[in-house]
Amino acid sequence: MNEDIRSHYTRGDLLQRLNAALAADGADPQRPNAEALAPYDHFHGRGLEATEDAAALVRPLPTDHLLDVGSGLGGPARYFAARFGCRVSGIDLTEEFCEVARHLTRLLGQDERVDFHAGNALAMPFADVRFDGAYSMNVSMNIADKAAFYRELHRVLKPGGWLLLSEIAQGSGDELDYPTPWAASAQASFLATPQQTEQGLLAAGFEVLHVQDSVDKALAYGTRSRAEVARGEKPPHRAVMLIHGELALRAMANSAKSLADGRVLPIEVLARKPAPRQPQDAKL
């Protein structure tokens, strides 16, 4: 199954395609800035806008070490590091994503605070209680064993550490049409309802602080994007086209239709690994 997921995301010439896209935008591929990369390196629904919304739910300290699960090309990791001054480690199943993420991070001069590892989110190569916070953006749709995923996140977080999930949840109605941006077929797509997500986190030992859908934001973003294209402009989010090429138009159309008819729900979930209770002072 992991190989099916990898093959959905990688074709072996990602950096060349990204450099060509940046050059077509008028940016220097050897000296890109975060603004030039943003349409491509935030590979999730609503792109940079969703990353900004997610970051607004947490307040990392400069001394914090964060984990990005499913880090892709590294846009969110670099964003969190730049905005909050913290360290960020990313992990992704796709080696090519990690290679390009490291390259871009070096070009932006952030490699002292941001690093990337190729690996499985169900068996992460990190010590117990290592991270102060963790986030994952549009990743768990490819993970069948969500209970194991949540347990692994709980393991690597310090007591009191927060977990932020920005995901595509199962809505109501018929089965999805494929391909989608996250899966070529139903065999690689594992959606959970918001209720199942919350229950799974609770079972893993988390406290769930916030669960909210972002359907209205997603629909409004789609409307704005279509208006920009109609005006002859490039859409603000071009990561799906970069990653999937000719498959992208069908994948995005299927995803947009599923969103419009309620078969999928983008959600934001904020949880926390409880800190140990302090014993009350003994009464004299």
C-alpha cells in the first residue's frame, strides 16, 4: 500500500518541473523567496491560506521543536519556523518530496532550523516525548490505521504538547469519484468522519480542544480561484498541477464536486497530550 501511495505522488523529475514553473512565473529558481514558492510548496487544500489559519490556532515559542507529519515540499515547516522562530522537523513517506524540501530549505537559508526525514508516520524515527507540538495537513486520508497514527503522535509529543490536524473528513452521500489529489483510487483513500477523528484521538489519550469544519472557507477559496483564472491570472494554489500533471484537472474537479455536495468536509482539529497532574500539597 505504501508503494501505491508513493507512486501517486512521485514521478522522479519534481525539482525540474518546479524550477520550470518558477521560471515561468518570473522567479529565479536558484533564488526563490517564500512568496514565489507559496503556490507550490503548500500542498493541501487552500494552500498557504490554510497554513496561516492553522498557525493562528497555536502559539509556538522560539524554543519549541515542532513536528510536521506529511511535510511534502516543506512550505508549512518553513512558514512555522519563520513566523515563530522555532525548530521544525518534517517527515514524509515520499523521498523525492524530502529531497526537494531540503533543497528549497537550503536556498532559503533555513536549514539550521528546519530538517526533513523520509519515513512512515506509523513508525517515526524519533525518540519518545521529543516534540513540543505537532501538525499534519491533509495526510491522514492516506492512512488506514488511524489508531496507530494517533498513538505514534502521542508517543513523540511531550506532556502538554499540542497536535493540530487539518484534514479532509468523510461527509455524507455516495462514494467519492476518483482520482482525487490524495488518491488515484478508493484503495488508497481512508477518510474518517469528524466524530471518528475525535473519538480516535480520545482513545489515543489526547484531550480534544477544537473541532471545526472549514467548508465555507474552502468553497469561498474555490470561487476566488476560478475568478482569477477567468481573468487570465494564474490560480493561487498550483501544487496539485505541479505534483500530478495531467491527472490534476480531473482530481481537482472530483474534489471540488465532492466538497460542493457534502461528500467530504475539510476540518481543523486541535488536541493536546495531557500533562501529568501535580499532586496537591499535603495539608499540615
